[in-house]
Amino acid sequence: MIPSSYDSIKKYFEIYNRSKDIPAHLSKVHSVDWNADGRRLASGSFDKTVSLFSFSNEKLTKEHIFKGHTDSVDQLCWHPMNSDLLATASLDKTVRLWDARSVKCVATIETPGENINISWAPDGQTIAVGNKEDVVTFIDARACKLRTQKEFKFEVNEISWNKENDLFFLTSGQGCVYVLNYPNLEQQYVINAHLATCFCIEFDPTGKYFAVGSADAMVSIWDSNNFACLRTVSRLEWPARAISFSYDGKLLASASEDMFIDISYVETGDRVFAVPTESPTFTIAFHPKKYILAYACDDKDGHQRDAGTVKLFGFKSSDS
């Protein structure tokens, strides 16, 4: 049973409050993401590999390790509809596409620079990848060829399309979110979202909201239609590095260097639950059909047992 109201969701997490650790890599995990049907999870690592897991009966099982990148895999994303197609962005100046069925690389696309972020358009036709030089390259996902690229004169941190696929969003170092029309890539709006660097942006699955995480340790929740800030979440003490909406758009998870992941009720901003962690957390992803959260913690400051580990939160406590 999936709860619907704030009180019932809160009680749900009081019962389903346990985490599971799954060995995934030899060193720090940079990115985790579920595929469209929730039957697979992928993780990318500093160790240059991508781990592929199957998920069934509340159990995560490693299927395969994709090898081929020659530098750190900084971010990855699944095709929005094809549950077998995965894209990875690496510092080795390539984007690779992987087929989960044949467990092999199906395309390697050379890009202009060291890639640090990636986003797949909601219609599945285009992949955008950003590099360290603030150049965003747009790739034809079907032909696996570069379509166009655009250099920006500001720090680009994370990129995303809206659900209608006609606007392209970039978070910046000046606390702003830049909004371009798509596919023309002409600037339409500049949203003054925060007083410090905006790190991450995420649209909720329903398309009603988007959220922005900032170096000011706040997460803002916005109306996707009129770009009005609806509320902020201010329980973090460190910069908000990663955010993720639940499948129904009711919950928002926020992660940082704080020793917890904050789960908020989107309609009010109230806390639903705080997931305890033993080290900073820089990547999180809610399951597309369940209140299960995948995340990975940093492996610095002596917490070597977290090195290369993927964690899942949202399982029934043994004493419940």
C-alpha cells in the first residue's frame, strides 16, 4: 500500500526506515539512476566503470559491469522510455550508450571536453552533455552524432529539459537558473533562484514542479508553469548537492555534506523523514514506482567502508 497524505507517509517511513548496502565499485560512486520501469539501477564511478543492477522482490542484484571509459564516469541517465538504454558522461571526453539487454556498449560519441553532467530529453531524441568548460553539446540519440553545441559565459552546473521538451534549463554559479527555448536555444528567462551557486535542478515526474539546490544550503520548489517560487526547504547546513522527486511528485529528497538526507513533503515543505548517513551524499534517485531511495555516500574522511557502495533506503525495519 502506498500512503497518500502527509501523516500516512510519515508513518510509512517510520516503518520502512531501513537501508541496505550493496557493493558496486572499487572507489567513489558519482551517480545513480533508475531506469524507466524501475527494474534496473545503474551507478557510475571514479573507477571508470558502470555497474548495472536488476531490482525485483525488493532485492538489488548486480548484473554486469560496463567497462570502456578511460576516466571517471561523472554522471549517467537512462532513456526516458526505453528501459534498456543507458547514457554515461565521462571525463574521458566521450558519451557512451549501453544496452542493458546485450550488456554492451552500442555507441561511443566523442565530445569537445571533459564531461561532468548529462540529461536525456523527455522525447528520447536528444542527449545533452555539459563539460568543465561550460560547453553543452546536444547529441542526436538515434544517429549517435553531435547535433549542435553551445558555449556559455557563465558556470554551468546541471542541465535539464522541462517535461514539455520545449524549454532547456541550466543552473549557474551566480545563483540563477537560465531558461532557453528548445531547439533554438535562445535565452528566454533568467530566474534569480538563490543568493549563491545553484548546483542541481530536477523536474517532478508530473511536470508540476521543479526544484533547485544551492550552495546557500537551501532547496527551492518552483511552479513549472509560471516560474514562481512556492516554498523553500532550509534544514540543510551544507550546500544542497543532489535532489530527487518521488514518482508521484509528493516527496523531495535533498542531499549534501550533512550526515542525513532530508525527505520533504512537497506541498508544505515539512520534513517527512531524515535518512541518517555516515558521510556526505552527492547522488540520490527515487525509484520510479516506489518510495525507495537509491543513494551513494562519499568515501573520504576515513569512511572507507562506504567506498564504491550503493545504498537503498525504504525497507521495513526488522523491529516493526
